[in-house]
Amino acid sequence: MNKLKWVVSMLFVVLLITPGYAITLRSGDVLEIAEDEVIDDDLILFAQSIDIKGKVNGDVCAFAQEVKVSGEIEGSIFSGAATIDIDAKRVKTVWAMGGNITISGLIDRNVLLFGGSLLIDDNARISKDLIVYGGKFNVKGDISGEIKGGVGKFVMSGKSGDININAGETKIKSGAQISGDFVLESAEEPVIEEGAVITGETKLEKPEEKGEGILFAIAPMLAFFIMFMKIVMFIAKVIVGVIIIALFKNFVRKVMDTFISKPWLSLGWGFLGFIVIPIAVMILFAILIGFPIAVFGTYVYTILIYLSSIFVALVVGEKIIQLFKKEGEISLYVSFIIGIIVLFVLGLIPVLGFIINILVLLFGMGMLLLGSWNLLKEMREKKLI
């Protein structure tokens, strides 16, 4: 069930950035959208620091060390950063992952958060549900819908509907108003201060009652850590992909064209590379004189595995855009962002995700090997090497 929620959430992200309109892509050390600036497109930002004060008539994807949003966002926000501060005048939905996340302002729909320290500020108004996974979680604002998830420490002093949460420590402070049931999964009894209002049933479910002991207690945090690492790797791969496109655009295009024109040959090269390179490396390691080449081969093999999904994502994204945009040039950056998100979402689906990841690895490794080989042949014919 949790996997399904993840898939649905990430599919929403894909729909958010699918180009029904234009997309604005910006990158740099420091990016600022001034108060008087209006962007009529979906906005994708990569930087060290991002500060959005103006109005965006679309969705926002922001990846940085620090992200601040205080303007008006007509669409939704999808963000990953060490520190995220969203105090938007208005935004539809928020998906955020980071070390420290603060949510204020008016959110028309749902909020999905993953992080170390999560704060729903006094000024926050969330019209629907709040889903959280992280370390410390503090609610001071108003949530009209349900609060659910798993955290290390939960402190509630605001307003909400039903609460269904797994937490190590829980405190319901005086002044808190829970308009519904309060269901807590925890080994520790919650601290409910005098003056707190819970209109529904209060229920404590201890891990031992479900017969899973310590494993049940750590399962939510373990699941969060695994997903957290997946998202961190996803963001890192996005950054690497953008850098590769910026520095080696012609090579990227050459490899993509090779795959598009010869997909099954690429699969064959990928299968051979996946099997043959490790065997060759082991043989070279066994022969002392071949040790330096073996080290180099290991390095190349690792790079091929890492880059395979990036190059497959470029082709997948471009094919998706071509369903909507029949003419004109397609940006490699936009193709990559859409493709990598689609692959990430599909990779979360049990069984099918495993099969897709294997195919991506084989096709990606093959297109890189075949594309690089064709490029080397062209350079030799032109006597460049």
C-alpha cells in the first residue's frame, strides 16, 4: 500500500512537469525570483541557493542546498535540499525532502515531507492531508485533513483531523485540537497535556501487540532511510545528468541517436558488456602485470552502470515529449528530467521495477558502448586520433 502511494505521488510529479506548456529551466550558484517577477511557465531550478519571492503560474521543481519560497505558486512545489523554507502566499501541493523543512502559508491540497527536522509553522494552513516521514516532527499550524506517517519524535500543538502515526516519542500539548481519532503506534505512552482536545477515539498500538517486536518498531525508519537514500541518489543523478548535457551535448546526442536507430544492437552490446567486462577484469587481476588495466576496467564498468539510466532517461523523456510536441526542437534538459522521473517511478513498482531496472542497465550500457565505439570510428576516419 505504501509503495502504491509512492507511485501515485511520483506519477503526479511526472504529470506536473509534462510539457502542456513551456518549461523554464534555470541553473547557477544563486537563483532569485524577484517579488515583481512573474513566470508564466513551469519552473525547474538547480542551484546552491534558491529564493522564490515572485509569482509562478505553473509548477516549481527546485533542487539546491537551500530553498526558500515566499511568493505565490499557482501549481505545486517539488523540492529537494538541505534546508527548505516554504512560506508561500499560495500553493496547490508540496512534496519536499531535506534535512530541515519548515512549512508556512496556504497549501490548497496535500503536503508530503521527508526529512530530519519537520516543522508545520503557526501560520501554515493545509487544506487536505499531511504525510510525513522523518526524525523530529512539530505541528503548530492547522491541517484540515489527516496526519499520517512515521517519525522519531512527534509534538502536536496545532489543529488537525484524524492522526494515524508511528512515533518513538509523542507529546500532545495543551491547546492542540484533534478533530477525529488519534491512533499512535509506539512503544512509549504518549504525553497528553491537560487542555488538549481529541474529539474521537485515542488508541495506542504497541509493536509487541503486532508480534513483530523490535523489527516492527524500526521498520518505518528503515523504510524511510531506504527511500531517503533512493531520493538522494535520484537528485544526485539529476545533477550529474544536467552537467553531462551541458558539457558533452554533441556526444549525448550521438549516443541517443545510436540507440534510437539500433535499439536491439545496443541491447546486445549491453549484455556482452555486462558479462564480459567483469570476467576480463577478474582475469587481469589474477595476472599481476594486468593489475593497472583491471583497475581501469573496474572504473569504466562502474561509470557505465551509473550512466546507463541517465542516457536511457534522455531517450524515454524525448519520446514522451514527442507525444505532445510534434514539431520543433526538444530540449535535452527537459527530456532528461521527465525521463529520469518516469524511470524512478517505474523502479518503485515491485517485480516490474526490478525488470525495468535490468533492461535500463543493459540498454543504457549498450548504447554507451556502441555510441562511444561509433564515435571513435568517426574520429579515426577523420584522422582526429
